Amino acid sequence: MEITSKSKEAGSMNMSGFDHPEFDGHEKIVFGHDARTGLYTVIAIHDTRLGPALGGCRMWPYQNTEEALTDALRLSRGMTYKNAMAGLDYGGGKAVIIADPKKDKSPELMHAFGKKVDALGGLYITGEDVGMTPADMEAIGGATEHVRGTSKTHRGDPSPYTALGVYCGIQSALKHLYGSSDLHGRTVSVQGLGNVGFTLARFLHDAGADLVVSDINQSAVGRAVSAFGAKSVDTNDAHKVEADVFAPCAMGAGINSDTIPELGAPIIAGSANNQLAEPSDGEALAQRGILYAPDYVINAGGVIALARHDVEDDVLEADVRDIGDTLTEIFLRAQAENAPTATVADRIAEERLSAADRQGRS
Ligand code: NAD
């Protein structure tokens, strides 16, 4: 993808450095370019108090530099909170490559990106995100050791671990609300039957839950209906289903001022990133008495698998299952402090970061 002077200009009109609306004390922001391969990348390192910044690389045809920078700043901050809440000794970072993954990808481009990562000397560790594949990780791995998800470091697709974490989170939420985590006779509305959603549906079905499923991809719906005896619903109605749990596993911002009054389940617990359209939606959910499992806590199984790539399977599985305990801590504290669960999760993450800061200074 060519970054024209026009698109650079369009981006620069709103661009700012430390005044950028998404700037949040980021430690380092790198703009990387390689003329030979046409690489344009932004690597944002938000916080390394807990350890080197770990977060995937997203390839997306951003319209201009401003859009790419905004995404890198926002996503890297999210990784700081996610890694802190997952109890990992990693900070938060994220990279974006301005390119169309369907047209612009080449091993040379990936190698050039790997060299930019390598130049950071391990301050940032990259991995897969939207628009990237395991083959891309291999190509990046030819230029740097600071990459996860290659055949040297990877135990496979992390999404089953994400699904396992969400499953454990659902059990914790049920236990908190009903005093039992038993899924027999419980109904879960699973929206999105991709890598995470389909595996989650299988875990839930095996544990005795009744499923209501939805996806824009009708063949995925058909597979779930026949494999799990699930009922199907239009995806626009998935949040309205009268169920025990609504598990959004597709896109973000599905919980907003339009959908909150229509929610049919007392628990929201799913894998989608950025589920709340606005921070104030966490408060609105609490006011409606809906128990929300904060997205970056419940969906951390995948990043735990990347971070703990060198441990035995049973150790990793136990780490991922701990997501359930972390959520219980959040639910109890939210109850005690009469605060939204999303706010409490942010507070706990910030406490962990401050504790690391104090340790670092002592
Ligand atoms: P995926 O691309 O494999 O699956 C997404 C599914 O959602 C697809 O089946 C797609 O058809 C469906 N979908 C898209 N738009 C929809 C809509 N409007 N309504 C209903 N269905 C829709 O993605 P995934 O890896 O399963 O990830 C699902 C969500 O979980 C994403 O938000 C992702 O960011 C998040 N997440 C994934 C992981 C992971 O390990 N894969 C980790 C953390 C968070």
C-alpha cells in the first residue's frame, strides 16, 4: 500500500505527539519505515514497569498516519492493563503496519518489520493480531527473536486458551450470581462462532448448557446447531435473548446505550475486545444490576499462552483457569465498593503497576 503525500498530509492535520488524545504517558513511540519493502509501521510501547512490552502486531489499511497512531496508542495501553491483570511479568505494547493484508503482504515486508522490532533490543515483543498469520510470525522470526507465535515458541493457535479463559469466567460469574457454577440447565447466548466462540460453545455444551447461537456467517451457525443442538437467532437479537449469560465473541462496542436497555441476560461474559462503547456503559450495566466480566480480563487466555510459551501444558492451563479467580476478586470488590466491575478491574491493574513501580524504585 502506498502512503501518498496526500494521505500523510491528511493524517498530519490532526496529528500531535504528546498532545494526542490517546497519548497516555507512553514510554516510547517508534515510526518505522523501510523504502525497499514499503514498510510503514508504528510501534507503541506504553508501559514496561512489569517487564518488556508484549502485544501483537496489526496489519490494516489505515487511511493515514493519524489513524494508525491512534490505534497503536490505544491498543498498547490496553495491553498494559490486560497483561497486568493476567499476572504476567510483561508490560503493554502494540505495533501496527499500514498495509492491506490481502494485497500488500510479503515475507520481505515482514522481515523488515522484524528488524524494526529487533532494533528495540527486546523492549517490545511482537505477536499475531488482526491481519497477521503464523506464516508472518515465521518471517518476522527470521529477523528477531523478540516474536511469539513462531514454530520455535508456539504451541499453536492461542484461541482455545482464550475460549478456556472465557469458559472459566462464565463459571465464576454464575457462581457469584447464583452460588453455583454448574452449567446444567443454564442458557448462554453466544454471539460470534469464530475461533474463540465455537470452541467456547463446545466447552459450554459439554458442561450441559443450552446454547443460543448467532453469527453473520450462516455456515458457522449451521455447524453449531447440528453439533450442539443449539437454537439460532439473528445476530442483531443475540443480546436480547432471555438467557443466563450473553457471551459476545464477535465485534467490539456491542454494549452501548442502545443495547443496554434491551439486554436479556444478567451476565455479560465473552471474548470480544472493547465490548463497552463508552466507559460510562460500565456504570449503566451496574445500575441495571448486570454482572459484566471486563473484556480484557476474561479474554486474556490467548496472551497468557503467548507469554507462558515455555511452560508445560498443565501449568499453562492452570494459569488460564486462574482468570476465573481474578474475576471473582473483581466481582467481590465491585460489590464491596459499589463500583462497576470495569472500574474495579482498571483500579486493580493500576495498583499492580504502582506496586511494580515502587519495587523498581526501592
Ligand atoms: P474470528 O475472526 O475467528 O471469529 C469472529 C466471528 O465473528 C466470525 O465467525 C465472524 O463471522 C463473526 N462475526 C463478525 N461480525 C459479526 C457480527 N456483527 N455478528 C455476529 N457475528 C459476527 O475471531 P476470534 O479469534 O474468534 O475472536 C473473536 C473476538 O474475540 C474478537 O473480538 C477478538 O478480538 C477477541 N479476542 C480473540 C482472541 C483470540 O485468541 N483469538 C483473544 C482475545 C480477544
